[in-house]
Amino acid sequence: MDKVISIEVVMPGELIQEELDARGWTHDDLAEVMGRTRQHIRNLIKGKTAIGPEAARELADAFGTSAEFWMNLQTSFELSKQLNEDLQIKRRAALYDFVPVREMKKRAWITDDPDIASLETSVMRFMGISSWDEKPSFSMAARKTTDCPSHTPAQIAWGRRALQLGSCVTASKFVVENIEYGIKELRALVANPEDIRRVPAVLASMGIRLVLVQHLSGSKIDGAAMWLDENSPVIALSLRFGRIDNFWHNIFHELVHIREGEGAIDVELNDGARGAEVSESEARANHDAANYLIASDQMDSFVSRHQGLFYQAKVIQFANARGVHPGIVVGQLHYRKELDYRQLGKLLIDVRPHILGVAITDGWGDCPIVS
């Protein structure tokens, strides 16, 4: 963001006061000289009343100057004030281009102070920068499923908030070799929605912090694997889609990134069709996440046996045999394009009532205060 400097505006009233001080006059003295009330003189000095032609002539006679001097002074003051107001608008416009200010204010991430300088300071503190020449830093290497060359302002702000909250979560020592054991513990929870409440504790026992940050408008973020430092991983979810299939796929997807020592902000993870072009790391995370939930050969066999006739009873039977919730099977069928997205939607239950507030949560009416 370009730095814009405000212009100092000199009020004509300051020069009137200087003339009075030089003569040892009071406001009452000038009022008697000009034939005006004391309040009128005070308003001129405080800038509450502008210097018009009549007042300019009276001040010129009182101080031995010209009426043009006072008129030019008032005009210069008005022009300077307007220019400064224009600069304030430019500063605000630049700030709103830099981050989604309105949403960040609403979420109490930054101050709601109308003063532009205070607002700029609050944004810089939130973004972890000391000057506008710096770029906000993330302790991760971002890999996205879209072709965007850089993060959008909303994505940057969301990532900063996730890292901020992650630093507040307590977790055991992270040992990468323990991930596979932890994944088995998580896998035992995928059949019953109520068991989702246990996910934050299981992840914490693995040394991984879980935070939930509601997405910002237009960010399209589904989740992220982040690192406070090389030994402190964080999984952040937006719950943009609160369906059970998305929740579990995103959890295991981010776990794969952490297993591989990667950092990623995953954008439109649950929007793209199978076969969409993604990076090698994203393809691996998608494949392994799906395989952790349902072995790919078992899913292939189920699809082959039913030849597109996926009745609800058969889906539930298959899910029960695999120890997963039926919504996970439906989600994988949707992803494989074996089932229309409008079919069996009632099995895709919303998990948000089971997890919001259990893990540290920002959004959905909650706003943690982080110092």
C-alpha cells in the first residue's frame, strides 16, 4: 500500500491570536475595536466562523494589514483542508484495497476508530508489518488449488487470524512419526457426528492445534495447514461448507500436508470437480485424505457393483460396514461424479453444531480476544 502523507492545515484564527498576543490584546479588546461581540471573535479564532469580506476588512483595519491578506489566508486554509480530506479518502481507499476493512471491523480484528491513522496502525499490527513496504508473512508455504498468483486481501487476513488464534491453543509436543497413530484415533470418530467434539483433543494430543475461523466474503478458503514454528503445526478450518463429508475430508487433507511438512491455504478445496488440475502436493493430500476415510479399492468396488444405482439403503449399509457416516460415502460419490449433487443430500448433515465452540472459534457470533 502506498504511503500518503497528510498536509498540515494552518487556521486563520491562529494568526489572529498571534496578532492579539503581539499587541497584548484580549478577545474583548478586539471585539470592541471591531464592534463585534466577544463570541464572534472567539468563533473566528476557533475556526467556527469563516472570514468573509466584511470580517476581512475589519481585521485589516484593526491590524493594519490588507483585506486581501485575510481573504487569501481563509481561501488557502479551505483549499488545504479540502486537499487533506481528499488525502484521507485516498488513504482509506488504499487501506480497503489492502485488506477487507469493513469485515475485519465487524469481526473486531481491528479497531473501529474513524481516525485513519489509528485504523492504519491497527491494520499494520494485525498483519504483522511495521511499514507498508513489507508483505504480510506467514510461517508456511502456501499452495492453492486455484491458479491465483497471490493471495487475495481476504485470504491474507483470514490466514493471519488463524495463526493468531493458533498461538493461543495448548498442544502436546509434535512428533511427525505419531501422525499415523493419531489418524487411527480420528478415523474411529467418523461414524458418529457427536464424536466430532473429540477432534480438537485428539489433534492436541498429536501436537496439532485446531482453530475454526469463519471465512470472509469472497475468500473461498476451506482450510489451511499452518506452522507457528517448525514444531508447532496448526490446522485451520473455515467450515465454509459445514457438511460432514467436507469436514472430515478437510481434516485429513490438512493432516497430510502436516505429515509432509507442508504449509497450505486451501482455496475452493470443496468446489472443484475431480480431475481439475492441481499441484502434486494437493493431489496427494486429496488422494490420501479420501483413502484414510474409505480405502480406494473398497470405494471402487462399491461403485462398480452398483453401476450408478446408489440407493440410500445401500449407501448406509456400505457406510456402516466401513465404519463411516453415510454422508462421507455420498460426498465421495459426488466428488467422483458417480452421483448427482442433488441426490442423497439429506445424508450430508451439518457438523457445525457439534464442533463450534469446542475448538477455539472465530465467527458465527464468537470473537475471541487475543492480546
